[in-house]
Amino acid sequence: MRDVRVLVLGAAGQLGAELCAVLADKHEVIGATRLEADITQLAQLKEFVERIRPDVIINPAAYTDVDGCEKDREKAFLVNAIGARNVAIAAREVGAMLVHISTDYVFDGEKREPYVEYDPPRPINVYGWSKLLGERLVMEQNPRTFILRVAWLYSARRKNFVKTMLRLAGEREEIRVVHDQRGTPTYVGDVARQIERLIETEAYGLYHCTSQGSCTRFEFAVEIFRCAGYEVEIDPNGPVRLIPNPKSLTPNPQDLRPITLRPVTSAEFPTPARRPANSVLENFMLKVQGMDIMPHWKESLKAQIPKIKEAISG
Ligand SMILES: NC(=O)c1ccc[n+]([C@@H]2O[C@H](COP(=O)([O-])OP(=O)(O)OC[C@H]3O[C@@H](n4cnc5c(N)ncnc54)[C@H](OP(=O)(O)O)[C@@H]3O)[C@@H](O)[C@H]2O)c1
């Protein structure tokens, strides 16, 4: 019997859509897009939630354009802080458990080691500050809350680093990728399964929830192309040459030329928002409670690349 009713907000997003798919195996899932439930509108949101009366609310809805947040601070705080608070209020009013999603960008990146949950956050961009305030407001409103800090998400849906790399491969002869930002690529399906595990418990609190291992953006790109079937020629003193393997590439291998993948510094690749140099998270609180089921990032990437390639070509 499906006795747990789960409401997923931001259901058209990368994580939201995957949560709806994964949780539907065991639970009754209602997915709501921004048009159906706008988290910035408290009165309407409360009405919507009261109508559904979920046992669990999961909130991956956010303004996730990191550079956009830098330009539109009001929208960033309205969605990522006030919106998060609104969801927590609506959850409290119906007695629902809440899962709120936060980010690795709450840290400044100065630490040499992976960040743990008891490290003090210190964001260096507007997105990070807006998400940090969201964490605090959510905890004030609803103690029955899990906050999960995730990072470098990708899926076959919407825009993400993996899809951008594969698209650029069809358009450019040289791709420049930063080599001085370290983090952990994380497949949304793995986060969804970790959430499925957590909501069976009452182990409320703050969690780091990323895949195992870490890499720079440049190393991530190399692995994406390796998994996509490119031969990778590494020159220790220079850029990487990627040679397409016609047997494993779709859709038009004849159009794909060899590509040069060039490592660059963040200073050579300026963006409106600064990014932390190190945002590797350790899933410390999951580990100490024996609940960390997140796989290594390379394992998940290898499994997902065929599906992502199919989504791009389809
Ligand atoms: N992507 C990453 O690499 C990354 C890294 C660290 C943390 N995170 C966090 O992980 C969560 C999920 O990220 P994601 O990559 O799945 O994001 P995403 O694909 O950008 O999806 C976010 C969703 O939120 C919706 N949304 C925006 N404003 C809303 C509002 N006012 N009311 C209701 N829904 C609204 C968006 O709808 P519209 O498209 O219609 O606006 C979109 O469907 C977010 O909390 C994000 O901050 C992501």
C-alpha cells in the first residue's frame, strides 16, 4: 500500500523530475511545477499544500542560475531564501516532513580538505548567500527538516555541464575548461535515492550529499568525453586531444572532428559570479549514521552518459 504522500516542488527541474520518477516506485508522488505552485507566493502555496495534505514535501525548487543571481539579487533572495521559508511554513502547517535542497556554494573554497557539515559557511557569491539564508529560515520554521547540500548536478534533462560539453563537441574544435575549481559531479538519480532512504527515518538535520571522489571541472570534462567514446590523448604539458571513435559516437560521427580540450584558470574565464576553488563536500553526517549510499562520481557518469547522449540526439 502507498501510505506516504510526497509533494515534489520544482518538479520540472533536473532533480525535481528525477525525484518524481524514483519515488513513484514506493510512494504516492505529486509533482508541482512553478506554474502550479510558486514558492514565492506564501498564501497560494499554503492553499495548494493544504489541498494536497502531503506527508512529505521535497523542495528542490530554486533560482539556480549562479551568474543570474549576481545580476538579480532580489530574485535570488526571493526564491532561494523567502521561497524556501514559505515552503517550510506550508509544511509545518500540515505537519509534513520537509526535505530542502541546498548547495556546496555556501563555502568560500579556501579549505584544502573536503568540507564537513560543521565547517562554518562563508559564501562568495549572491547565489551562495541566498541559499545559506534559505537553510537558516527553513530550520527556524520547521524542525522536522532534512537539509541536503548537493553539488555539480547533472541529468539528461535541462542545462548542465555534461550536456554543454557534449554539445560543444559538435560545434567547436577547441573547448576551454577551468582547471582550478574542484568539486564532485553528482547524478540527480543518486540524490533522489539517498532522499528516499532518508525520509524513511527521523534523522532530521543538515547533510552533505554528493557522490564520492572529486575532480576539477577540466578532469570532469575529460571523463565525460572518455565515457562518450572519445580516445583521450593526454600531453602532461599541455591540452588534451580528443579523438572521436566513430563506433561509439552518435548521432553523426562523420561531423565530429578531433577536439582540443584546454585547461584554463578561472581568471582566464571571467564570470559575473565568483566560484569557490574547492567545494568538495564530505558526506560526514550520512557516514557516521551508516546511511551514505552515494556512489563514486565516475561510476554514475559512466552509467548515465549513454542516456544523456540519447537525450541530446533525440
Ligand atoms: N544544478 C547544480 O549543479 C546544483 C548544485 C548545487 C545545488 N543545487 C541545488 O539543487 C536543487 C536542484 O537543482 P536543479 O539543478 O535540479 O535545478 P533546476 O534544474 O534549475 O530546477 C529548478 C526548478 O525550480 C523551479 N523554480 C524556480 N523558481 C521557482 C518558484 N518561484 N516556485 C517554484 N519553482 C520554481 C524551476 O522552474 P522554472 O524552470 O519554470 O523556473 C525549475 O524547474 C536547487 O535547490 C539548487 O539550488 C544545484
